[in-house]
Amino acid sequence: MSTGEAHKPPPYMLVWFGLFALTMAEVGYAFITALPKLALAVGLIVMAFYKAYLVAVYYMHLKWEPRRLWLMVAAPIPLIMILIFVVLNEIFVP
Amino acid sequence: MTTQAMTAGRAPMPGMKVYNLKLGMWIFLLSEVMFFTGLIGSYVILRFAHPDHFAEPGVVLNVPLTAFNTFLLICSSVTMVKAYAAIEQDDQQGLKNWLLATIVIGAGFVGVQVYEYIALAAEGFVPMADAYHAVGRHMPHDGPVVGGQLYGSTFYTMTGFHGAHVSIGVLCLCFTYWRAAKGAYSADNLGGVEIMGLYWHFVDLVWIILFTIVYLI
Amino acid sequence: MSTIEQEMVHAAEGGHHDHHELPFIRKYIFSTDHKMIAKQFMFVSLFFLVIGGLLATMMRWQLGYPGEPMPGGMILPDAMMAPTPDGAIMLPEFYNSLVTMHGTIMIFFAIMPLLVGLFGNLLIPLQIGAEDMAFPRLNMISFWLAVPAGILMLASFWVEGGAAGAGWTSYAPLSASGEWTGVYLGQQLWLASLTILGFSSLVGAVNYITTVINMRAPGMTWFRMPLATWALFITAILILLAIPVLAGALIMLLFDQTLGTGFFRPEVGGEPLLWQHLFWFFGHPEVYILILPAMGIASEVLSNRARKPIFGYHSMVLAIIGIGFLGWIVWGHHMFMSGMNPLLGTSFMISTMAIAVPSAIKTFNWLATIWKGDIHLDSPMLYALAFVSMFIIGGLSGIFMASTPVDIYIHDTYFIVAHIHYVLFGGSLFAIFAGITFWFPKMFGRLMNETLNKVHFGITIVLYNLVFWPMHNLGLQGMMRRIYDFTQYEYLAPLQPMNRFISISVFLLVAAQAVYAINFFWSIFRGEKAGNNPWNSNTLEWTVPSPPPHGNFPEMPVVYRGPYEYSAPESEEDFLPQTKPPSKKPPVQDPIPQPVTPTPEGF
């Protein structure tokens, strides 16, 4: 078997429902005008990244892949933070 | 010479413990992460630098339509994963059916996006600086301009490149379907389907983040 | 058959083609064999190296003899040279194109494909004991994407407006709109060419990384890999993660030029500084891409020719990783004068000073490697020694630039040009000469002529220093980069004689390269025949015939030890190949513990 360790069938439909529910939640949350802009942005980003995490772990099978693959996949994350954080600083503290 | 003699019964070092095709696809996807980071990062930075160029969510862009489109793409990820589950069980017909469903839904996503582009352009929301005239939805076409030129530039570049990746994905899915129809895949030989799935889920993943950042914030 | 079994059968079948001879086109043109693809990269890149040198020669004519008619200039079109009764005089616009294209072609079409396309393709599968790359057809695509990229780049000289003229760094807003440079289509072709080339490099990187991770022969643990492979592996990771950011930036700039968007155009609300950040976020890892493989090659040659193990192998590996890692957080040192946030400038200064440390570790380790070695002073060794010494000079000038207050004074002067060329010519190019000479027998089954190489080395090292050392002084005296006629400034006019001296040295230097070229081509056909292992080296590529057959190894090799066991006590000879099984009877005092059986389960 070329797909890594054996495991029971992943909960695909449960994840699908979760993604659907989160999408609805996001759209609803985005239009709560009473919230300050920062809370809106942070909340939405958190929800989006959690959905992305679900897709990566369940649909892309990361959950059942060797730990070293997780490490490799995580590699660009510090680079993304560095690029965006440093250049944002450029604009906010002239 | 037999396989045994060629390799002298030896195996290479375990390495990443996943087969080459899968490792290669994951590595390629990491480069795609950096590509979209460059584009989305630029959007974030330009938005902080010139917030007056951009509009509140829903004013110019059609959020309900795109939310539906997001749901569509997520559904296509489900059909893709069902296709993979089918070939894991050696279900050739199931593989073909679910692949076809993924192709149809994926093409539908692209279609909706093309429609969205046409509608936006008709409202005057275009990427070019000199032709820019965004007025927002349900507003008079010759009304006051909402936002500035950066809005159109960044929007069309990000969503356009994502759309291009989806389109290429649909073409690759067609190729995978053609191979499946020829019986190229089986429970012991499903690498091609698996890496197709990885690419497709990745495209969905990028859209999940893109939709939130561009349409909802 | 499972996917893994399929791969093993493919490996078996790919191992030899005794069932049919490949047609000429499949063997030489659209080859999937990594060794042939390496040679393809080599020939095309050497061609571009010559082009880049010719462009520099023309630049130096203008700087050495400003405003004077250039010999042979009449054959160039009127867009580049203004015809006069005495001959053709270079136009300022053409000078800007020369500056831009010299940098672009040398970096992207000469040095990068030589280090990564040639040595990456040639060495990686051979040194780890694999029969080819993980994805041979993708490898072929990688080369055949680079070719149209090169054609586009060269074609840009002949379009209306000429070739790109905004510097190889293509800063916006100069590059975003043709009205400033007079270059329209040429700049767009430049962008398109680099985007295609980026894609070529990217798929190459995917191949190299997958191959090194997954296809090492049994016993070839990570810390038994040769340093050349380590360096190429880390370089491939840098390419993988940096090039896509450049691609995004190139595309946005292309849209600015063609679609009329305004990412980088301030007049419509864009941010020119964004271009600089994106470009240098790629640009700094790029310069490590240009030096790391050279460092790997130098380690191989120095260790082999001194008949001594590399000093501090583990620290060498960690230094390569350290450089690769730190290289992501220093890009701002190219932007100290851009008006960026001064606090950011300080943090970039600190990280840039820090990155000197791993490079210094490597330099000290090279010196310790050759210390009291049995030094064979033949041409690969001479080139490698030149690499170390010239790299030290280039690195030291880098320390000046790392310090922001100093850089304020020397930024965009010839001091920077001196630094660039000490690390790129003195560093990368000398390592390339060393590498080509060293692995020439493996590629062609013949050795290069030693005498001709020594002559080439002697002339090149002297002339090269005559060209680039004075540029440190020119820069400190205020001569700026990328300038068509610096004599228009009174305070710079006294620098004219030094510029003429440099130009004459350049003409001689470029002419002297003919010695290497003649040697190269002559030796392919008439060089002294080489056996499997003419350098008595330990690494796996020297255990197979020169050149290796398709599939490289008759059966999968087993590795028992690291690659630098030179002058080891266990061996009667002064080298001990990685694949030689340990003797059954352990010696009385065994200082290096060796596994009696191979351990393929190890990490």
C-alpha cells in the first residue's frame, strides 16, 4: 500500500459539514457591524486558517503521514510571517 | 536483468517515507504557498498602506455569489476525496464517476468566477488605473467612485491567478479521468490519483484563505 | 503492482537500454538522462557566459574611452550606437541596457545554470548512488524551459527600444513605465524571460530535493553525503521558496507595464518600496544560491587535492544550513538607502553581521583542511585555492556594507561592484573552473590539459585582480554605479586613468579566457583518456566508468563510511572509497568505528 500507515476511513462527510458550517459562520460574522475592525479581521483569519487546517489534515491526508512530512510542510510558515511582518512594519512605523 | 539483480535486493534509504511522486507534489505545493504569499502579502501590505483605495466587504464585490462559489469548490474537494477513496477500494467505476463530478463542479467554479468578472467589469470595476470607475453593487453606474485603482489591480491578480490554477487543475483532472478510463489506476497503483487530489485540495485551501481575506475583511 | 514496486521495476528497466539504441534526438536533444542534461546546461551556460563577457567589454570601452568610437561598433544598429564619420559612439540608452543585461545574463543565464543546472544535475544522482533523478522527464522539461527563456532575453536586444535598461534589479518606478528608460517591449521581454526561467529553476529544485531525500543508496545517511550534494540540496530549497516570490513580483510589474495597473507606480497610488522588498526577499537567497554550490565544489576539490579529510565536516554542514536559514532575514541590507524604516535597518544590520559567522566557519575549515596536507598543486587545486582567497576578500568587503552607517556612503558605488565581482567571479566562477576541470573526466572520459589550465589560471588570477581590486578605491572616492559618463562630474574626472587601466585589463582578461575555451573543446576530443578515478577520490561517482553508463551503477551501491577518508590509517592507499567494504579483520587500533554490515534503516 503506497499511502502510508493503514487507518480507518477518514470522516470526510463530517469534515465537509464542518467546512460548510464554518463558511456560513464566516459570512455571518463578517457582517456584524458592531464589532471593531480588529476583532472582525482576527476572528475571520482564525476561522479561515482552521478550515485550511481541516482540508490539509483530512483531505490531504497529513494526519496519517510521517511526522517528518509535517515538518517539511511547516517550513514556509516562518518565511511567510517574516515577509509580511517586516514589510508591514515598513508602512506602520515610517 | 531482473529487478532483484539490478538493485541487489537492496532498498534506498527510507528518506521521507512517502513515495517520490507524493513527495515531489508536496514540495511543489510548498513553492505554490510562497507564490500566493507574494501576491496575497502584497495585497495586505498595499491595503495597509492605502486603505482609501479599498471598500468595505460587500460594497463592490458580490459576497453571496462568491460564498456559494466557495461552497462549490469545497464540494469538489469532497468529490475528489471520494474518487480517491473509491480507487483505494479498487472501485474503477466509482473513481471515474467521482472524478467526473469533480471536473464538472470545478468547471462550474471557474464559470461562476468568469461571470463575476464580467459583472464587475460592467459596473466599471477594472484593474487598469486609467479606466477605473468602481461604484459598488446596486449603485448608479455614474455615481461617486468607491475606492481606488489598487483595489482592482490586486483583486484581479489574486483571484485571476487562483482561477488559472483551478483551470489547470480541471485540465489535469480531465487527463486523470482519461487515464482512469484506460484502467491505469488500481488499489496498488493510485499515486497519480493521490497527487491529483493533493493539488486540487491545495487549490481549495488557497481559495478558503483568499475568499476570507479579499471578500470578507 | 504497488507504486513502490513500480518504481523499483522502472529503476531496473531504466538502468540499461540493451533492448534498443536511443535515436539521436532522444539521446542528445530531448534526453532524460541527468548527465546529458547537465552537459546541455553546461554548453548553453558557457555560451551565455561569453555573451555576458562581451557585454561587459563594451561597457568597459565606454568607461575607459568615454565618447570615443568603439571598434566594431559600426555593425551594431543605430538604436545602440550613434554613427559618426569616425565610427560609432555608444548611446547612453544602450549603456544602460548593457549594464542591465550584463548583470541579468551573468546571474540568471550563466552562473546559476552552471552551478545548479550543470553540477546539480551531474553530481546529485551520482554522489548519492541513484540511477537518475526522481523525475527524469521533468528534468528534461527544466532544461527546455530555460532555452526559450534565453532566446527571449537575447531577442530583446533587437526590438524597438532595445533591451531592458533599468538595471538587473529593475527598480520601480523606473522599470514600471517605458517613458523613463525609453525601453518598452524590451523590459516586458525581460520580465517574461525571467518568469519562464524561474519556472525552469523551480521544477529543477523539486527534482533535486526529492532525489536527495528519497533516493540515497543504502548506507548513505545524511551525514555521509558529500558537501557538494549538501550544498546543492540547500540551494535547491532556497530556489524552491524564493523564486515564487520573484515570480509574483515580476508578474505584478509586467501588469504595471502592460495592463496599466499600479502596484508599484506612485502616481496612481502604488508603492515602489514594495517592489524592492519583494525583489530582495528573493534577491538575497539568490546570492546564496550563487555561492553555496561553489562552496560545495571547493570542499570536494580542496579535500581531495590535499589528501586530507575536510576539517569539521559536521560544522560545514551546519554552516551550509545556517547560511541557508539566515539568508532569509538579511534582505534589507540591499535597501539601507531606500528610505526604509531605520529600526528595520538596524535589525537587518545585525542579522547581516551574523550571517558572516557561518561563512567564516567554512573559510577557517577550508584552511584547516589544507593545513599540513599532501597538497597536489594541479589546476583544480589552484582554482579552488583562488576561490577561497578571493571569497575572503569579497566577504570582508561585505562586512563594510553590512554596517548601515558605512553603507550610506558606499551604496551604489563601485565599492559594491568590487564586492559583487569578488564573490561572483573570484568566488563562484573560479569554483566553476575548478569543478569543470575536476569533473571533466567524469563527463567526457578525458582529462583537460594541465599546462593550458595552469596558464589560464595564472593569467586570469592576475588580470582579474587588476580589474576588480581598484574598484574598491574608485567606489570609496565616490564613483557611482551604472553611469554612462562619470567624467561629467568634475570631482570624478581624475578617476579616468584608473578606469582606462581597468578597461584594458578587462580586454586582456576576456581574451585570455580563450585559453580555457580552446583547452575545453580540444580535450573533449583529444584529451588524455581517463579511467574511473583519475583523482583517487572517495565519492561514489568515481566508482563507475568515465563517462558513466545510462543508469550509472550496475547494481545499487552500499555505503560504509563518509566521503572524506583521505590518508586514513585503515587503508594502504591515501584514500578510502565510500563503497569499499570494511576489511573482515578489524585493525589493532580502530580509531573510526565502522559498521560491519550496512544499516539501511538508519536515518
